[in-house]
Amino acid sequence: MNHDINIKECRINCFRESKVPGEFMLQMRVPGGMIDSKYLDLIQKISKTYGDGNFHFGTRQTFDICRIKYEDIDKVNKCIEDYIKEVEEGLCDVDMDLVAHEKVGRKVNTGYPTIGARNISACIGNYHCICGNINTFELARKIEPIIFPSHYHIKINISGCPNDCNKAHLCDFGIIGVSKLVYHKERCIGCGLCAKICESHATRVLSLNKETGKIDKDECCCVGCSECARHCPTSAWTRSEQKFYRVILGGRTGRQTPRTGKMFLNWASEETLLQVLGNWQKFSSWVMDYKPEYLHGGHLIDRAGYKKFKEIMLDGVHLNPECIVAEDIYFNEIEYRSNFNVKPLSKHKKAGPGA
Amino acid sequence: MSYKLTLKEAQKLLDKLSLTYDIYAPKKLKAQGRYSDTDIIKYEKIKNIDEIEYREKSTYPMKEVISPIQQTIFYFTEDKYRESKVSTKPILVFSRACDINAIKVQTKIFIGNGGFVDYYYQRMYERIKFILMECDFESDTCFCVSMNANITNNYSLAVRFEDDGIHFEVKDKDFTNYFKGYPHSSFAPKFVMENKTKVHIPEIKDRNMLNKIKKSPMWKEYDKRCISCGACTIACSTCTCFLTRDLIYGDNSEVGERRRLSSSCQIDDFALVAGGGNYRTTAGDRMRYKVLHKFHDYKERFKDSHMCVGCGRCIERCPEYISITATVEKLNKEIERIEKEEASNV
């Protein structure tokens, strides 16, 4: 086989090269992992016509169709044009003509314009789950136009509650739905079930006061999971109607420096959260000196340092009064490659203009 | 005599009634449900007609108006005490037939049972008049007809809500003057005469059978299923169990108040006594106690009705999907089994 294929362009177009020469895998975005099941017909059609009939659930909740011949990429892109329009423009209000907020003039039937900002994944959230605090895929659909299309890489995982089934702790910008709990003392019968549940399921911040027969709470360490509200027999614990979010920053997997993310924001309102994310393009372009090269979002934070990250990400943001921000973050890498953190400063990559 | 008022007129009427009465109705509380973005409906004092949630069954029963989950009954200083104050205004409650019938059970327990009148219950009960809300919704958790609790004439006014207004039937002469000048209507409240869900009440013929039921393995199922949260009994319109608790102000134990709090026979320490004995240590034991209390023991003692009006709130509130109607049907089958076993032993 004699191929002359610009692999990098294919990849940006969301077609990843296969170990089999000349074959590619299409990755279709499903923001928040939720989509009308009618699109499964389309997946089947593409898979049977251009692939080998199989499809894979991408680890970031994309529809992955393998075994697509390089020669068929244009035809496949034509097939997914309506899907892109309906999902990205229709559901998420994305302007497909922009890349990182700049007009590029996308042509029809050319498929996805960027792969940098990865599909936003989400657990099922309060659409179904008895633990969920937020509607996760609706949030994903609101974030989609902020980060996509863009060549700047970012992985966003949304979890509906602090159980974090969708691993907000293992991505660049993890979002966890949390609740401010309201205690209606006059409805509390002092059964102590919430305290028992908090002890076994959460962070042990509730205790039954033997003197008053009411519940004492360590407000500071409440993770906002709402297990107390879920178990209370009298509705003495209820969620606040307003939704809040915790942001876990800089987690990642990877060969070199896997690590769990750390708390960046807590009790952020939706408005605050979206405003902060609105600065992501600005931050990324500053770190890369306006040259988007392939680098994971978490590494951008490492290059700039948390303080600089915070400065740019919070620029012009009106924080809701409940929101608290990490003063500093100390990441703990598992050092797969020895001396990663102790190498001389001169060997560290630099951030910002002239980097 | 019946009338139809526009919503505007009904609001004016409510304003006028509020001068004399405290008015309570089921009210929807947004996002206060057990799960995220779910609501609850509970009884609260209202000022506006549009606060009344009449389309759905309330999560919590009407009994909370008379016996709130928590109430201070008296204050004490050394050997002197003073009863807590309550409003002297009479109370009007928008209520369904099942909830009104449940008050008969409540009153039987609080007034007269054991030759004792519960003053704190009585002072609320005496102030109450009911506005009957006609039931026009179908819920498969309702079984009021099976419990003979679908009909009542214990009401002063009856209402039917429509999109453009409210029909009122005036039964109590005290309210006649409020309706002068409003157009007449042919409205007479209809009662639910059939439920989708029907329950056959078990016949427990004698003590021997009762003892066999007590020892039956059928209750073991609930050891695994029931989490003993007590939500069923808090949502129950007939349950009356409460506990009292003295709240001491500061470090002087001579000064404080006594509170009454709802309690639940389903909570694991309900039958805990001084010395550490506990008579019902498993969820199955407690379930058996509740079911037999409601569908046998109460009637055995008071003769008039069972201690259930078929409101079905316990079914809707149970986080473990335990249905009281399904449980009673299981009990029926168990009785049948025991009877067959007895017949074959003869």
C-alpha cells in the first residue's frame, strides 16, 4: 500500500489512524453522553456502509466507528453533517463557523473542524439517578459552545454528585454537582438517620445532639452530596433550589504523570462556572503564546502555574457569594518517570509570550 | 346552596375569610423532594388561592395541621409551668375525604382513649372546620373505598377547582353570608366510588391465628427490604405515635420547655425500654407490628374502623418500594396457607 495521507489533518477532523494502513476511526461527539436514540440508525448505517459493522463506545462517550477507509472519509463526513448540525447547533447552540471564537468559514460536509476540546462526558445525573444533584447533560450542552470548536485541548467530566462516578477527579476540568442543604429544624424528629447515613456514606459532618435531640452540623466539611435529604423521613433536610458546582482541577491519566485533580472552586453557581470556563480559550492561548499545539489542558496549568491560571480564569468573573476559590494547589503526581519533578529548572518548559 | 366564583372572586373570599380564620391548604414546595428537582406538597398556612395544590395528592397528611411534627407543649421554671400559646383564631383546612376521615382515628386516640383527653390535641381540634376538596385524580396508590374512607359529611364548605373558577357548596350556616351576591351553581361534591387499587381486609378469626401470623416467615422479607426510616408512618394520615423531649435552656436544668415530636414504630429504637430491652429488633418485626396494628388490632379494640384510610401516602413515600396494599394481600395469602395447613392437620 502506498499512501500519502496527512494524518494530523485527519486527526483534527476526528478521524484517528488505525494500526491497519489506510484505515481510520471516526469519533462523533455526544455532549454530556445523552442523545436521542434515533441517531443509532445513523451509527448503524455508517458502520455497515463504511466500517465493519461494529461500533465502540468511546471512553469519552463518543460514538466510535472503526475500519473506515481513508478514501471514504469525505462520504462519511457528508453522512454526519445533519448530526453535527442537529446536535452541535441545535442542541448546544454551537456556532460551527468559529474556532476558539474566531471566524473560520466552515464548509458544509467537512465533518468536525477540531479535536482539541474533547467530548464533554457526564454521568446520567438527576435526569435519572436518585443521588444526582444536577442535570449533567444540560450543563454539558451549555458548556459545549464555550469550549468547542477549538484546537485547544480540554477534557471536561461532569458528575451529578460527589460520588463522582464520572471521575471529575481524573480530567483537566472536572465538575461535580453539589447541594447546599437546608435544615428545617421544626420537622426534625431526632431519629438520627441522617447522621448514620452521613457517617457511612459521606464525610461524618452530622451528629445527633443528645441534649437537644436535633442535628449538629460541621458546615465546613459538608461535601454537599444530599444523602441526608435523600434519607430523611420528614423532609427536615432539603436541597436548596439553586444548583451549585465543585470544580476539580488538573487530574489526569497518562504514561508520565497520572494524578488526581484538586479542588479549584467550591459552591460555584452555574453563572460563575460558565464565566470561568469562558476564560479557558484566553488562558490556553496565553500559555501557548497563541500557537495551539497538541498539549493536554492539565499540562497548560502546570506550565503557567496555578497562580497564573487562577488570575486569567477568574479575570472579569463575578463570583457568586457562596463560591470559594483555592488559594493555592499542590498537585501530587505519581512519578512514573523518575526525576520528573526534580529535573533542573532549565529543563522545564516555559509558559507565556516568548515561550 | 352552591355557588361558582371566578378565581378573582375566590381570592376576595379568601381575603375576607382570613380576617376570621387561619386557612391551611396543601402547598407545593419546589425542589424540596427526596430526589433532586422533585417537589413535596405539605400543609401550610396560605393567603392566596393559587397556593393551593389541588391537582395532586399531598406528600404529607393533613393531620400535621392539628398535630405538627414538632410542638412545644409547655414551658417550665422550677415547679411552675405555662402552656404554650396557640392562635385563638378558628382554622379552615382544605382537605380530602380520606384526611377528614383520618381525623376520626386521630381524635379517638387523643381524646378519650384510656379515659384521658389530650389537651394539646383538643385545643387544636376544637378550632378546626373543613373545606372538602373533591377528588378528581386517579392514583393507583389510593384505596380509600376499600377502607370505607371515601365519603364524609364532616365539612363546612366543599370545593371543585376548575380552570376559570371554583365551585363552592355551603353546608355550614356560618358561611352563608360570605357568598351573598355570587351566582348559584348546581355543584354537589362527588366522592370517589371506586379505586383502581382494591384491598381485601384480612379476617383474623382468633388469637391462635394471630399468634401463627406473628410467627410467620412472611415478615422476614422486610428484614432485607425495609430500611427502618419511618417515612411511611410520618406520611400516614392516621398514625399518632409521638415522643416528648425536655429541652433544657443552658446549664440550669430547672428551666426549659417540653416538646412533643412525631415518632415512628418503624425506627429501630422505638420499642427500646429502660434497661436496654428492645421488643422489636428487626425490620420485619416492626413491619408486622405496623400492619397488624392498622389492619387488625385497632379495630379489635375500638370496633368502628381500621386504622388506615387508604390514602396511600406510605406507598408513595417508601424509598424501598414497599407497598402496603401488596403487603396486606401477602398477609391474606399467608392466612389462607395457615388455614389450609390447619385443615390438613385435623
